[in-house]
Amino acid sequence: MKILVHFKSGFKQTFIVPKCMLAVEFRNIARAIGGNIESIEFSLPSRRQSNISTIELRKGVLRLPEKR
């Protein structure tokens, strides 16, 4: 699952998170990476567009480069 996190500092970061990860666990990871969270946007990639394997998703959170 793709999650875009907007931090209070103005920084934005996109994460790829396994569906089985608890929201509280993800929030703690995101907060440790970027600080206080302002808002979170969730989106699911289509099956055809997903280039990341299920095995990779189960291993943890993958950080994507920030889009400008």
C-alpha cells in the first residue's frame, strides 16, 4: 500500500507499506523518520503497476524518493 505522509515541517514522504502492518506501528516509524505528522494519505497501487514483489512488501517499509 502506498502512503503519503505530510509532516508538520512541510516535508512529504511516500512509503510503501505491507497491508498487514498495524497503523500504530507505521505511525511510529514515520514519526521516527520525519517528525510530527500533519496528515496521511492512503492509496493502493493497481496490480499491474506494482513492481514490488509481495516478498519485498512483507519485509518492511520501503521509502520512495520525494516527488517535486
